[in-house]
Amino acid sequence: MQFQSVSLSRLRLFESDGNLVTKLNSFDKYLSRHPADICSFYDFICRSGNVPVFSSILQASSPLTEDYCRYQLLFHWPNWQNVSDIKPDSET
């Protein structure tokens, strides 16, 4: 069994030959998938045969926090292309 570290942070800078460059991360790849590819972000990561290990994940607490619920929706809600497809910014 292999694990894949997954971050929802959009920051992915690294240095190559003295230059700062960007690299697509798993989140970017999920967002750029074909529109007919209906799956959740979690299922998308699992397709590679790896078990996703999400960094900076929030722990469940009582009562549930808005951030925790948002992350759970990002991971498990199928077939979204933008975060606003899941929950508009104006809703809690």
C-alpha cells in the first residue's frame, strides 16, 4: 500500500536552476479533469492506487466548524469544478 500526501494549499513553488517555478498539484489536476469525469476529489486520488493523506486537515470537534465541514465537502462531494459549485461564499 502506498500513500500520497495531498494538500489543498494552492502554493506549489519550487526552485529549479535558480528560478522559481510552479508545478501542478493533485488539487489542480482534479480541477482540470475532463467534465465528463464524475468523481470526488478523494476518489480521484484513490484511482492511482494510493491512499491519500491530507495535510493540514482539521479535526472534527463539537460543534463542527465551518472550515472542517468545508474540507469534508471538498474531499467527498462529487463532480465539482469550482468551490462555489459546492457552496456559494454567501452560505454557511
